[in-house]
Amino acid sequence: MKMKKFINDPTQLTSELLEGFALAHGDMIAVSPERLVTRVRPKSPDKVSLVTLGGAGHEPALSGFVGEGMLDISVVGDIFAAPGPPAVLEALRQAKRDAGVLFVVLNHAGDVLSGNMALQMAESEGIKITKVVTHEDIAAGPGTPDADRRGLVGCVALYKIAGAAAEAGKSLEEVAAIAERLNNNMATLAVAMKAATHPATGEALFELPDDEMEIGMGQHGEAGTGPSPIRSADETAAIMMENLVKAIGAKAGDRLLVILNGAGATTLMELYIVFRGVKKYLDQHGITIVASHVGELLTVQEMAGFQMFAAKMDDELLDLWKAPCNTPAWAVK
């Protein structure tokens, strides 16, 4: 079927997206010619800054989380493509401060390549940086090395928690330790029912028959655990949460943060019904949901499906999750 989207010139998608984003949220963010999305009101220079990078087309991620209590700079690439190392290096230069920079990279080949090249150059210039790579996708199965696990919506939880720690004035070492504690206790699993189209080409990212879904599929159609017949909301919730609980070693008495992240075309009605199934499954196993979010944080155009995220929480992580923030896509008072 022919792609149906409200666009102008397909070659200008990212530029026009960022121009509109800046017009809509000019009280919070600014966009530079290098496609750096920055805070209009920078945090105090004695506090750690947070920088991330990633392709456009996943709105509100990643740039929707630039602002007080979360990111300081997001480096934007073309649709579904990593930005080049020069732009990332410029972001790290702008973020430079005595307190240091926490550099958050999602584990996708292009992001890691650009991030590593920029990191090496920044360190050679004397910029104080610690890198965290999110790799919480469990689709590849237990025992898969971190380097082979994709970064999905877990980055947003990490921006929120590490960003709150930085805003509170913690040192770079403390912020990085908190970020890694979350990173090592979180897991995500995605499910897809219908493909998105690439808005620049109109081509579908993958194909799935109308009566099938696939658990474990990546953001851009990367292989999952294989197609299966479409399951009910409760069945899907139980299958996915069972795998997530196993991956993070959650047991009776543990407290979880649970996020259901819509991929773009799945309705809130469906997500809330799935969340009900998640709660039912966890209640049966004596595990408590102490924090949650249901909605669209990291989308893939009009893909039908969602990402289910779970993380074990302690008192400090929970307090940081609940701390104030103010960004275009997320605000906590």
C-alpha cells in the first residue's frame, strides 16, 4: 500500500522535523546547525552533563528528553541513522565541564561507531567523560554478550534516573555508578504486529502476515524470536513478562519499574489492557510494580507493537525516578 504521511520533501525530513520541534518547544530547547538539541537554560557548570545520540524518526525519543532533570544535549542523525562523529564531538565539546560528561549510547552499530570515534577525540582533548552503553534487549536469549544486545526504550529510564542524579549534584563517578546499576538490572522485549515504512523511501521495514506477530523484533525490523500466531493481550503480557522477570532475576518481594512503550500505531487502549495483564502476572508471582509508565516514548513511525521494559528498583533509584524534570516529552513536578 502506498505510504500516507504528511511530509514535504523526503530529503528534508530531519531538517524540517527539527525546525518544527524548535518552534514548538523554544522555551525549553534550541537546535544548532550541527543538529544538536540543547537546553535553553543550561544546568550549573558544577553539575555533570548528559549527552546522547541517535537517528531521527523515533519521536519523541531521543531529543524530547532534553531539559531540566534529564539530557543536556541530544545529537540527531538522519531518519533511522546515526549522526556522524564530528557532530557528536561538537556536542561533547559543548558539554565539557569540570564536573564531567556522562555519554549515553544505545547499542546499535552506527551509534556505537560514531560514539566511540567522537569519544576518543574528546578524550584526547582532555574532556572528562564516562560512557554508558544501553543493551537491555533480551531477544537474543540468555547468555548473549552485552555487545550483541540492542539498546531499546531502557535509555529513557536511564536518562531520567542518571539525569536526576546529575541534577542533584552527584559526581561523575556517582552518576555513572547509578546509571550502570540501572543498566545491569533492566531488560526490554519488543513485539511487532505491523511494519513501519521508511518516510524517505516509502518502503516497509519488514513484512509480517496479517495473522502473525513477532516477539523480540528490533526497532527497525531486526530479527526476533520468530513469527507466531497473534495472541491475546493477557497471553502476550505473560509471555513477555515471564522472559523479562527471568532476565533480571526478579523474585517474590522485588519491586519493579515497568514501562509499556508504544511503537507508533498501537493504541493506548491496547497498551492499558496489556498493562493489566502485566500486573496480573506479577501479582501471581509476588512481585510489586512500584513505578510505571504507559505511552509512547520511543516510536518507529507507524509500526504496530510495543516494547515492554522492566527494571528492579531500590530506594535510591525510585527516588531519582520520581525526582522533578521538565522536558518537551516528560515532566515531573
